[in-house]
Amino acid sequence: MAEGAPSKSFTVGIDLGTTNSLVAFCDAGGPRILPDASGRALVPSVVRFEQNSVVVGGAARDGASEDPERTISSVKRLMGRSLKDAQADLRYLPYSVVAGEGETARVSIPTAGGGASIVSPQEVSAQILRSLKEQASAALGGPVSRAVITVPAYFDDAQRQATKDAGRLAGLDVIRIVNEPTAAALAYGLGAGLSAEHVGERTIAVFDLGGGTFDISILRITPADSGNETSFFEVLATSGDTHLGGDDADHALMRLLLGGDPESLSAADRRILKQEAEAVKIRLSEYEMVQAAFALSSRRIDARVGRAEYETMIAPLVQRAIENCRRALADAARTLKQAAAPSIDRVIMVGGMTRTPLVRKAVGEFFGLEPYIAVDPDQVVALGAAVQASILSGETKGALLLDVIPLSLGIETVGGAVAKLIVRNSTVPAKASEFFSTSVDNQTSIRLSVYQGEREMAADCRRLGEFHLRGIPPMPAGIPQLEVQFLVDSSGVLNVSAHERRSGKRATLQVVPNHGLTREEVDKMERDSYTHAREDMKRHRIVDLIANSKLDLKWIGERFERFKDILEAENRVVLQRAMETLREFVCKAEADWNSVDADEFHHAKEQLDRASMRLQEVGIAMSLKASQPKI
């Protein structure tokens, strides 16, 4: 390299995990993990904040019991979440979690003067990312400026945005957020997984059970061949749980070893108990019986844990994962517009928890296939992220990745209903627009509330954010033409824009909510969307009928008052009766929507439409007469 010439900047793939993180790079020789100076691939996702420095990785983890309140682990479970969301985890954490701005979960770190420093999960994650960036720069011999970072497929908009923020804090340009199972499929599909004997289109399932989260994705892979130069990776459906993983198994073992709840333990004892529980979990994947012997400050623990006992404890966790698999297969069938679930050719196992014999057995029984474990479950996600980074950098050609969004996105309408613009399992990037109008005369501003979820009413979905379109000229209700557009980028981050076409006023919003969806909320959203589907659709229909009927009554009523003396008596009586009938339906529906028959309501609205036809003719005739020139 000539003196003074700028060094090449590299783009890497990063798996930012709950327990461990990795960085990888892909060039002409294929993807490879970039180890640290000691040759270790896995970097523990642990950060210790000392008085004048920050320690990341193995050194932070190994000294955790000495300084537990300043040593932060499993922070991924706090990303994009509120303090309320994180309550279930707090009794297992040795460090303090407090409420920050907007009730977001923040970490409180003791300082030398007896106070505390408050840091966000994004800042903690940024320390891990910064360490990985430096590790990659040393391995590649040049600066690393851009990265593809993976997230659980079921991370919502808030959690994805929090991950991008962490990357920016680490000095990285995050060019893409990729779902973990999709990255795993990319590494599998472009690697040894699809050998020469496996040509043609294949449908695979990626079962990703890591330290803190679970995802299942159903993908269709069409490898490049003589007639097709591009390999296609299409996600048909995804499901998952952002609060299900190895940490939950650790928590169960903590309770077993202690014989109770660890909430009353000191921070140091909680840290020791967590480390011992994790060690027992790992050993139980190899041995039928494990001895645990260690000392806490108040007592000594000496226990024998059998694999059968452990598997009984974690069976409900495994069953939750299998239920998500069942849901993903059903969604894939809907995507393919077929009656039965697609036939799965291979199940790829990803994440450290997939080494657990019970997990492999349950997955094999559910899919009727022996799980594929030839790829390293700890490394395959980072390798796939590196492949995607190489594709986006132009180094690797001939592959196209089509991912999906996990939950529907929509806007609140009059009466509290949600108009869905983009439905779940839509391929990203996704774009949709719909026209709306006002419901009140002379509105000069419109409030737009954006929601995520599967129910029909806003009260049953999760509000992501809101913004106002101001400066609209006063107009009668229903006259403004408001075009609302949703754009979900390739990282799954939502942008919303609104354009009032008559006045030209515009407003935009990148939805950045304070915190994300809990596991219970995601489960409840999907479960309730089926349980209450008929009820929700009726309520949505009634709400729309109320809004549209009010506008009809307003416009027809105004014209009736103007031309009623000209209208024939018979038509006048029929029209008055139709207006009164529809008003009664509106009043009754507003008092109790469930007491109204939607079909009868709709029929009453149609009757008014027909009864007002003569009134419209009279109005047009009078307008034409008034416009004729006078002699």
C-alpha cells in the first residue's frame, strides 16, 4: 500500500447474542469467524464497568462474582423493553435495573462516591459491539466501519431500533438488521448444507433457541443452477418468543439448586448461583447425572441433578417452542395458499440450547425429521450475517434474501378500530398506502396513531407511536384526502408518512417507541386474534358503519333542509323515515355496539342511500338552473 493511501474499510457480520456474541467476515474464500487475539471465537456478552475503564467478554465474566453489581450480562433481554416488561427477570439479576425515561429499563451501576450511574441497554450492548469491532479490525488488518447485525425474528420495531442505536454508539454504520434464523439459512444455503445431491427448491425450518430468545422460521431456498444465476432465500413464515431461551433454563436450575427463590440473595451470591446453574445445564447435555458443589456467603450448596429431573423442569419451555413451530407451519401454508402445511426437507438447529437432548428429541418428533446439526449452532448466525454483509458490499453476488415482518401494522381510525396496512408475514421491504379523511368539520390537524398487533381494535393492540399533520385548511368532514403510507425497510424498521392531497401538507415519522413487546403480549396478540376474530370483525364493521353513517346523515341532512320544500311529499316522507331509522342505529351502536345487528345496520344505510337519490337529482337540477345565464 502506498504511503498515505487510505486503508480499506471492511464490512462484517455480527451475532449480538444474549450469552455470547461473534463477529465474522466473508470474502472470496467464504465466511469465517474472526477470533480474538487468543484464538477464541465466542465473546461472552458480559460487560463490567470499573471506576475508570470498561471490561468486555471473558475477563468481565470470569471476574463477575467479585464485582457483581457492576457486571452486566443478558442485557439483550432488556433491549427496547420497559421496566414493567423486565420484572420477571429482575430477581435473577445480580445488578440493579431501574426505570429510565418513558419507563424504559435502565441499568444502575454503583459509583465510588456512593451514587449510581444510569446506563441504557443500548449503551451496554454498544460496549460489546465496540469490542467486536476492534477484534475484527485486528484480525483483518484494517478498519471496520459497517456491519450487518442479527436480531431474533420476533424482535419488534422498538427492539430493532434499539439494536441499530447500539451499533451507532459503537461507531458502526448498521447497514442491515437481519433475522437470526434467516441468517442461519443463508449460511446453510450458500455453504455445505446444500450439496450437489440436493439440487432444486427446498423448504427448510430454522429452529433457533439461544440464550434469551426463540425463533422458528420456515424458508424456501431455490439454489442457483444453470438456468438461474441467483439463489433465492424466501421466508414463508416466522414465529417466536422474545423471552424464551437458555436463561429460563438457568433460572429453573437456580431455584432447584437453592431450594427456593433467589430474590433474597446478595448480588454476589446471585451471580455465583447463576454461573453454577449454567455450568450444570451445559454438563447435563452430556451426562445423565451432574454433581454441583459450591459455596455462597450464607450457605454451601451440594446437590446432584439428574437429566430426567432437569428435562421435567424445562419441558414446558420446550413445549412453548413447539407451539410456535406449529403456528409457523400454519402461517407458511397460508402464505403458499395451500390447505396443508408445507413438507419440510430439513430442520436446521441454531443456538446453544439446541444441544439439549430433550430439545433435539422434541423437534425431531414434531417435524418427523432428524434435526440437522452439521453446522455449528453457535457460529452459523454470525456466518450468515457475514454472507449478507458481503452481498450488500458487492463482494458476493447471486443471492437474494426475502425476509418478513412478524406482526401486522396499522393506523387507528374513528371509533378506535385499526386499519391494517401491512399484515404479518409480509415480505420486507414492504410498502402500503391507504386513503383516509376527517370526521369533523373544519379540522386543521389530524392525529395519526400507529399500532402493531393482530386484533381489530386499537385497545387490543400495541401503540408504537403517533404524530400530527398540522396546517390543513378548514374543510367539511370527509373532504380532505389524507394518504397514509407505511414503509418497512429491509431491516424491519417502520417509517410512516402522511400527505393531505388537497392542501399539499406532509408529515413523516420513523416510529421509535420507548419499549417493545413482552412475550406475553405477543402470545396474547396472536392467540386473541383467533379467539376473538368473529367478534373483532363485527366490532370493526360496526365502528366503520357508525363513522360512515354519521357523514351520510350530515351531508343528506344539510341538502334535505335546503331542498325539502321542492321535494315531492312522498319522497320527503320516505327520506325522513330512512334518516330517522339510521340515526337510531347509530345511537344504539354508540351505546352498545354488541347489541346491533351489523347486517341490519348496513341495510339501513343502504336504504338511506336509495331514498336520497331523488334528493340528489333535485339538488343537481337546482344547481344547473342557478348556473344558467340570465337574460
